[in-house]
Amino acid sequence: MKGNQKLQSVYKEADGKYPIYLLFSVNGSGKFVGVAQMTSEVDYQANFNYWTQNSKWRGFFFIVWMSIKDVPNRIFKSMTNE
């Protein structure tokens, strides 16, 4: 399962019992640049027309930015993702 399919699955599994947070980074920057909360299911009928690979990224969902700040990756060195 990839990308938006995985996010959709996790969002439905959470069913409002817990928030889904997304950590954003820019390739090659060596930093995280923000944290956002996913606030809607993925709408596969809608598209974000600004992707250069629009056929690769299907669907659209809403987020609320929690924090926007450059944080070096090394700060998160001790965190692991199951």
C-alpha cells in the first residue's frame, strides 16, 4: 500500500479516536519543515493540479498546519517509526 492509500487506511482506522500527524521535509534539505494534522479522508475524485507527476499522486485531503519551522533531522535521531 502506498502514499494516499496508506494515509486513507490509517485515517479510517483512527476513526476520530486519535489524530493523524504528518511530518514534512524537503528532499535533500536535511531538515523537517513542518507538522500538520490530517483532517479529512482522501477524496480520490479531486486532484491537486500543481503536482508535476499528477498521475502518480491521486486524491486530495485537508490538513491543518500545527508548526512550520526548520528542524535539523539529527534532532529526531532517537525517534523510530514502526
